[in-house]
Amino acid sequence: MKPFFVLLIAVLAALLQLSCRSTPPAGVAAAVNGHAITYAELEKIYKSQPQQQAEGANEDQIQSQKLEVLGSLITNEIMLQRAEKLGLTAVDADVDAELNKMKAPYTKEEFEKTLADRKMTIDDLRSQIRRQLTVDKLVNREITSHISISDIDVTNFYNANKASYNLAEPQVHLSQIMVTPVADPNVRNLKNSKAQNEAEAKRKIQEIEVRLKTGEKFADLAQNYSEDPNTAPNGGDMGYIPESALEKANPELRKMVMGLQPGAFSPIIHTQEGYRILQVISKEPAGQRELNDPRVQQDIRETLLNRKDQLLRGAYYEVARNESKVENYMARSIVENAQKSK
């Protein structure tokens, strides 16, 4: 082939690539390995999220929030495609069982109202359940099944933290989900979800409460959405809180917490820092807890499991994203529009 034609083909290929890059598919916000995530899908999810548009939010804030939601959709799509390739798609029986579990605490009217509050139909919920269960299967196979906590790990942790299992007075093992009206740059929850103001914080905590009532796990929601940088990575675990500390903080708070059974969670609590929902994991009488205590064993194993799970999950998501072809057309358009405005 003559050099001229070689050069011509190269120029045409470059122009074609540039043309494709400058004209993303109509109505498509992003693509993951060729699968389109449309602006219509993004808008629907955005409106159902805690960080949906707040009164007084400007266009930049709204676009920033939508970019965060789109990032979550991209990650979820990457995981979903991996799960489907491995034959891990949740079947109808799995979806029906989870849906019935969600419906159990409610009357038909109450459940329908809960869906309406989240701007969802029953088909939307079934689709969401199927996707989540499918991704859960992938996480279990690729991450959780590879986590091993040995007896030596447990013993070493106990010996290093033995004083924390010597309870001078009755204590309550608590977890929390916290939402603040100020976006803290130190917050690193899995969804990178941060309320920007009071209205968003209130809306977000209300959405989380609804999701807890529909059966979602407290620890998962804490990892994904809690804005406390100290407890979010560990599923909201606050450790053991002495009853006297609760009394000093707020007598009404102590009364409310002591009235909860292990596994139960509180109503939304409004404090100076923002909003909280507390969960009682266990209640412990005073005294030294020995290593052979099943409750100590379980507590240590769960703590170590959560730490390893957080690390492996973050690393796995990063590797999976690097191995995927992702086109974030919305992000590109925002940058290009900003450059044109100069």
C-alpha cells in the first residue's frame, strides 16, 4: 500500500474516532462495556435517592449529585455484568422470597405507601431486588468466601483489646447511621453520599429509615451512606457504650435505647451534629468477658470480617472498573461545556 493511502487511512480513522467521541449516543448518560445507562434511568434513580434535589439547590449542586448517582449506577452495572457472566443471576424464587420478607411488617396499604414515598412501582422494586441479589451473589463468591478469620486472629485481637471486654458497668453495644447537613471531605462511605444542607440531610435520613423498615441491613446502609468517618467503614459499629454515658448524654436517649431489644433500631434522632438512627446490637452486664465467651468470639469475628470485607470490596471494585470499558458521557459533556464557556 502506498504511503499516501496509509496516511489517508490513518487520518480518516483519527477523524472518525474524534467524531465518535464528540457525539455521544442520544439520551445516554454513560456506557459500561457497551451497555447504555440512559438519562431517563439516571433521572428516575436520582429522584428516588436521599440526595434528590433540595429546595434552593443550584444547577451545579444538582449536576454534582447526579454525577455521584451515575457513578454508583456504573459500579453496579459493572458488578451486575460480572455476575451474569458467572451465571449468578438471581432467579424469580430468590426475588419473591426477598419481596415477601420486605412486605411482612406492613399491611398492603402501608407497603404501597412506602413504595409511593420512594417513587417506585412494584416492578421497579422487583428489578432492584433482582439486581441487588445478583450482585450479592457475586460479592459472596468473589469476596466473602475468600475471607477467613482464624482462631489465632481472634485470640490476637482479644489479647490486644482485652480491656475493652472488661465492663465496669452495664453497657450497650450500639451501631449508628449518621447524616449531617454539611459535606465533610473526610467522609468516605461506599456510595460517596453526602448531604449538602439541612433539607437534604433530613430527606436522606428519612429515606434510610424507609429502607431499614423494608428489610435492608443496618450495617450495609451504614457502610453505604453514613457520614460518620469513624464508624461508617465498620458498618456503623460504635462499640460498647456505658449506660452512665448514655445518661450523661441525654436521659431520654438512655431511656429510648434501653427500651430497644437487640437487633432493633431507633426512630430518627435529631442532634446538633445532624440526624442519627441507632441500632442495639447487644446489652452486656458488668464484668470481664473471657475469650471463650461465645458473644466475645462472635463480636471479634464480625469486627475482623467487616474490616477485611471493606478492604477487599474496595479493591475488587477498583480492579473491576479498570478492566471495564466505561464511557461517562455526562461527565465529559460537563467538562466540554465548561471549556466552551471560557
